[in-house]
Amino acid sequence: MATQYYRRPWNESRGDQYSSRGPATNYFEVGNDGRPTRQIEIYDSGPTLRYDPEHEEDEFGLLAQEPLAPLDEWQPWAITEAEFEQAWHDLP
């Protein structure tokens, strides 16, 4: 399986001290094992978080550790590599 890319809105609470940030749009680059290799969280309220193997965690969150499964359920949110790269490189 080739690397896959997804953009999914997230309207549920984080369930932590940062829940007040509200809804977000999450981007995932997913490797052959179904685990995210890069991840972006863009909150409607402004903050943006970005994680990859060189920056897996900070005080605000972390790169997802579990596979996105089952991936066939993620197909409605599939995007192109170019769309993911644009979001990744457009971040401050």
C-alpha cells in the first residue's frame, strides 16, 4: 500500500485542558502500516499544530501513535499528496 493522505474535520472535544480551542481540521500522512507519519491540526480558533518523526510531541499534543483503522472507512476524507504538502508548507 502506498502512502495515503487524509483531511478530516474534528468537531468533538479533545477532552483535555485545550478543549476550548473547539473544532479542528486534521490532516494525516499515513504509511504502509496505517500509522500517521505526519499530522497537522488546524483549529478553527487559530492554533495550528504539526507533528512528524522529528517533532513527535509537545505540550499541546502528539503524533497519533495508533494506526488509522480501518483505512477503508477513511476514504471519504482522502486527499492528494499535493493537498497535504500545501497544508504542511503553508503553516507558520
